[in-house]
Amino acid sequence: MTDSSSTALAATRDRLLDAAAQLFYSDGIGVGVEALCRAAGVSKRSMYQLFDSKDEVMAASLERIAPTYWASLAPSDEDDRPPRARILHVFERLEELTTSPGYRGCPFVAAAVELKRPDHPASLAARRYKDALTAFFQQEAQRAGVRDPALLAQQLTIVFDGASARAVVQAGALRGIAATTAGAILDHAGVVDQDG
Amino acid sequence: MTDSSSTALAATRDRLLDAAAQLFYSDGIGVGVEALCRAAGVSKRSMYQLFDSKDEVMAASLERIAPTYWASLAPSDEDDRPPRARILHVFERLEELTTSPGYRGCPFVAAAVELKRPDHPASLAARRYKDALTAFFQQEAQRAGVRDPALLAQQLTIVFDGASARAVVQAGALRGIAATTAGAILDHAGVVDQDG
């Protein structure tokens, strides 16, 4: 393969995955290959050159959005505030995301819930993403010196996903409840701001 | 309509809604009218005599399972334990539900997440069900005399839905984390067992 055709293929892949991530998120996993290729401006032939199946496209589209999604939630590496503030930053950003009229919940949880197949490649991608979120919480909990960082990290992930679900079910912004609930869990674990 | 034909129609309706609740839960909202009627052993003609659309069937199937689902979670009316124990009962029952291999999350949240249409009749049914769960928590929080029963009730609902999501994403039982997290929220609100 020439350099230019491999560059073209990479661009096609990106366009396909961006369209897939957007369509599956807004319309659900029922979106067909036809509609997907049309939205992406990609031929079915190209899609099947790149991926074996729609299932693989779904998984790859989640993998593709994961870094951007996390960047929209995470504190920056230069943010040297204490663990509590860095953890609450994630919940404050979640609150902001839920104010968007197009918010349809955490895309990773949504994929797992819709697929109902724990061994689907996209369900595995969703699990990896959620594990990475939990790992961030656990790392901060360790820095804070709590007794059971793994437990606290799981509890914070539960609050994150429950708050996301609430925004979907209630079809509205969270009005601070995500951060308040995470704050209660942090208080309970003794994670208070050293600066505060 | 004669009595016997109205009885037959009611039986058809129940059979259709039971099959719908089961199929939508296990396979998702993409299940078609054809497959649904086949599973229920009901003709499409009968379905459309009873309901205007598949959307209406979905909503009615959620309404139909709501009392049974709640009965599987709720403490009995005769359970005269203090509020904390009655609240934790719900989370302990949730833990048990998630050990079933067919567990696919809270059916009401799943419907709302899958539909992605806040004004869909089934999304409205899901919201009503979740509001009833929150109302139960709030009533118990009031009995416990907490400062902000509405806030505590919303936080407990978030933990409930986040734990349900965790069971789906991790494809496994919760191993006590739902009750532990609810317990942390109750501790934080000062809801301790008067008997404990």
C-alpha cells in the first residue's frame, strides 16, 4: 500500500468512526450499516475493508471517543489541587455535560445497556473505559490516604453512572446533585481538602 | 362487548404485555412487532385492537411490570424496622437481582437510555417509576428525621441506578457494593439504626 492510500484509508476510518460514535449515541445501536455509511460519506465496500462487522465499528468508535470524552471530564495534569478537588472536578464537568439538550447519558454505559451482550466487543470497550475512570478515582483516593482506595473508587464510579442515568431518566440537568453526592461519599471516606 | 370477549381481550393484553416486557428487557427496544406478537402468541390484528402503536405497548409493558418489580425490591408493609434497615433492604434485594445471569440493569432506566426520547410514552413511564422509588426513599428519610429528605432520596436513587449500571457494565454481581455505598450515604445523612 502506498503512503497516500494508507493516509486516505486512515482518514476514511476516522470519518466512519466519528459518524458512528455520534449516530449510535444519538439514535442507538439499531442504526444500520446503510445509514451509518451514508452519514459518514463512506462506501460500504470501504467500511468492510476496514472492519469485519458493524459490531467492530461500534467497539472502535467507543475506543476512538474515549480519550476526548475523558479529556472533557478530567482535571488537567497541571492541576495540582488536592485529591478531593481533582475528583470533584470530574463531577462538576459531568454536571455541565448534562445541561446539553443532546445529552443521552454516558456513551459507554449506554452501549453496554443497549447491547445486552457482555461479550460484545463494544461492551468490552465500555468496561475498559469505566475501569479507567475507576482507576483515576483510585489513584486520587490513594494520594488522599484513605483506608480502602479501591472501594472508594468503585463508589465514586457508581455515583457517576447513577447521576448520568438520572439526567437521562429525568431528562434534565443535575443541578448539583452529582457533585453533592460525590462530596458525601468523599466526606464519609475522610477525603477533605487539605487546603480547605 | 360481551363479558366473555372482554375477559378474552384482557387475557390477550396481559399475555402481550408480559411477552413485551420480557423481550424488550432481554433483547432491547429494537424487537419488532412481528417477533413480539409471535412470542406472545397474539395476532397483530389483536395487538392493534388493543394499542395504537409499539410505543404504546412498550409504555404499557413497563406500567404492567412496575408493581411486581417494586414488590421484589421493597420491604413489606409489616416490616417495622427503622428507616435505615428498610432503605438498605432495597439495596440488598438489588444485589440479589444482579446475581441472575439474565440481569440487564433496571428495566426502567434501560428503556429511557435506549429510547433516547425523553417524551416517548415509555420514557415517561420510566420517569414515573423512578419517581416512585425516590418517593419511597424520601418517606423513609422523613421518618428518620433527616435535614433534607428530598436530597437524601435523590442521592439514594443515584446510588441505586449507578449500582445497576455497574452490574451491567461489569457483567457481574455487585458483591455488596450497592448496600455499602447506600450505607455511606445514610451514615453521612445521620441515618443510623435506632436499634443498632
